Amino acid sequence: MSAIIEELDPEHRDVELPADAAPAPAPAARQPRGSARPRRRGPAKRTPGDWLVLVVAIVLGFFIAVPFLLILVNSFKSPADYNTSGPLALPTEFYVDGLVAFWERVNFPEKLWNSVFISGLVAVFAVLISMFNAFALGIGRVKGRLWIVVLILLANMLPQEVLLYPLYFMFKEAGLYDSQWAVIIIFTVIQSAFGTYLLASVYGTFPRELLEAASLDGASRWQILWRVVYPISRPTLSVLLIFFFIWTWNEFLIPLTFLVSNATQTVPVAITVLQGDRLMDVTTTSASALLGLIPTLVFFLIFQRTLTRGITAGAVK
């Protein structure tokens, strides 16, 4: 207000405004005539293609879930109930003798510990070896890198049946036959071959400026690996760890060949051997499959967020 008085009458610059006089509000900023306020967009409409993909996903999910539902339903049926109503009907009574019978016959806690011990060590060792190999191939740029990666890929594509006799002869001579360490060594090499192939391609695109900056700061190769490369690639390593654990848990042929004694067998081997040896009924077989499925399901649910973050880590910068 005082500024307006000074411009209108320079002689009345000393005029004081009353104490209760409020300053005039500033004029509101006007928007250009051509500009329009952004409109709120409603939810995007689904196209026929989106509905088709949704229907196909629901159908596939149904067919995937049906075997698990059958296992769950038949695990709590009595043999008489199964023979009367069939596999698709719900149980008329809650029958748990099949679960108890399988638990006691195979000493399930022992088999569970064997599977956890083998799968856990294989997952950890395979991830470490994969990271070291990929660091040398993808970042170290060793000579013949391309041929080494191709050789690893070809070795990873060999079926396990081809490896049985050479591995059996080798571990028999080494005194590791019927030992869990034989299975751990075999699957560590197999899983690390895949991990090396995957991580080598990932580390090959690692930003060179970041590595050069760490090198100029005086970091050694070991420090670059653990302080630069490992923290950035930790989501990918977590995904590999989860996959290696589940893949090793579900393996059957090599553990069946190398784990002969009852005390060293894993859960899948114990289920199959007991089915052929004791001729279990269908409900006990379903109960054994349910007990073998629960640990992997719990493991997946625990590390579900880790798996999701690791898969989507490369999609968002």
C-alpha cells in the first residue's frame, strides 16, 4: 500500500497507514488462455487381448493347481474312503494315519535334514563359485573368454544320464561313494556352470567407469569384487541362491545313484524307495508327497520378496 502511495504522490511518502490496515492481497496469477488444466484420467480400459491373456493365465493356473489339490485332498483320506469315493471326492473324515505312517517309516526328520543340508551347501557354494568365475570372465576379461563360456554352456547342456558312470567310477575310487559330499560336489559343479554362464553375461555389461573409479581410489581386485560388484549384483545372486536350492532339493537320479544307505537319503529318494519297497497305499503316497512339498513351499514363501526384488531389479534403474 505504501508503495502505491509513493508512486501516486511522492510528497506524501511519510504518510503512515493505520495499524489495523491489512495489506492488499497479491493478484492471482493468470493462466494463459491456451493452457488447460490436466484432467484426471480414469482407469484404463481392458482390451480384448488383455482379457484373453487373463483367461489363459487362469486356465493354466487351474491345471497347475489341480495336482496339488488332489495331493492335499487324498492325504487326509483313509484307504477305505479312497476306494469308495475315488480321488476327486472330499474326505468324509479327517484321517492322518497316512502322514504318521510315512513319518515313522522313513524317519522323516532325518531325510528332511539331509535334503536341507545338501541343498543349502550346494546353493551357497554354487553362488560363490559362479560369482568368482563370472568376475574373472566378465570383468577380468581373461584370454579365451568366449570359448570358456561356450564350453561351460555345452557342459551344462549334457544330460545327467551321460555323467552317471564316469562320476560313479570317480567317486568310488575317491572313497566318497554313498556320501553326501559326493552329491554336494556334483551339484555344485552343475549349478555353478549355469550360474557362471548367467553372471558372466551380466558382469560383461558392468559399468566400466565405476570399476575404473574404484581402481583409481586404490581398491584391489578383491575389494572391487566385495565392495562394488557384490553389492550391486546381490539381487541377482539371491535369485540364483533360491533357484539352486529348489533345483537341488527336487533332484532324484544322482542322489538315488550315490546315496545308497538309508541314513544319507534325501526326501525325494526316500519317497520313491519306500513306494517300491513297502507298496504303500495311495493315501500314504499322497501324504508322503505332501510332506515332501511343504518344506519347499515354506522356503519359497519366506524368500518370495527376495525373489521378486531380484527378478525386477534389472527392470528399474
